[in-house]
Amino acid sequence: MLKRILDGRFTGHLVSDFYCGYNEYAGKHQRCWTHLLRALHDLKREQALEAEVLNWAQAVRACYDDAVGWLQAHPHAPLSEREALYVELTSRTHRLGLLYAKAYGHACCALSKRLLRHEDELFQFVLIEGLSADNNLAERSIRPLVVCRKISGGSRSEEGTKTRMGLASVFETWQARKLNPFDECLKVLKQAAASSTETALPQL
């Protein structure tokens, strides 16, 4: 699905969580820090008595906090300064990843591997002005649809699912483009009516 929709068509940065399906995407990529911070929070909660784990998790969190703080203080910094910060932050997370990536069985092992696997995708938001460090906007945009599906139990048919998903995609696209959904619906209906009329005309 990802390749079918984006391959060769999308030239921006894909902002996503760490779901393995996104690993196949070969374009520019920013991983969601909200998801990573949640994983760090869960790690600290599970290992609350382990000072070593807490210190490591806090050091990873500090990388993100430093990036956000710097960008807030330098919102329109030139690319050269952004690149310098990117190199510094990536080096820090790389070193943190190396600490436990091969310490199999250690509580920090899985997240250490994640840091190394996606190290080029953690701080793209530092390089690109205006790029989000998380995918919260995308998740909020589909939340009403997910809640509706959960409450209703779904459309109960394959065609119903296609219709619901298609309408949701169309309306969200109109809103993202600052278009009036009512006006756009009228245009679509008029086009459909004109098309059906032309089809119904007898051939002379």
C-alpha cells in the first residue's frame, strides 16, 4: 500500500512511527519522536529502580529536548547551522545506541537498536524548517474515523468499507487544500449527472 501510493509521486518527507512496514519506503523519512518518547517512558516505568536504565533514557530524551529548544531559539537559522546541530545530535544518539545494541537481554537493547537503525531519520526536522518531529497531525486527522468505526462495529461489508474510506479520503483532502466540501460535492454531483446524461443520449 505504501509503495503503491507514494513511490514516484511523493517528494517530501514521510513522517511516521516505527512500524516495520514503513521500512520499505526509500524516500526521505522523519520518524515520530512522540512514539519514541512513549517507548522511553514505558522503559523508565518498567525499570524504575535501575539507575543505569533511567540515565540512558534521560540522555536520549535530552537529545530531543535540545533539538526542540535550539529550534525555538533559532527558528530561521541558516542551513549550515542546522547541519551542524544535526551532526551533533545524530552523533549523540549513535553513541547512545552503541552502548546497549549488542547487550542482548538488557532492558535498553531494543531501543538502542532502534536508535541505530533509524539514526538518519530522527533529526530531519532539524534540517528542514517547518518539518514536524511527530506524526500527531496525521493520527488526529483519522481519529474521528477510527472512533466511529469502533462504536459502529464497521461497515459490515467490503463495498461499505471502500465507500467509507473513499469518502473520508476525499473530504480530508478537500479540507487540507482549504476547499469548501459542500461546493466540491456539488461539482462532483454535477459532473456525474452530466456524464450520465451524455451516456443516455441516443446515437444519431
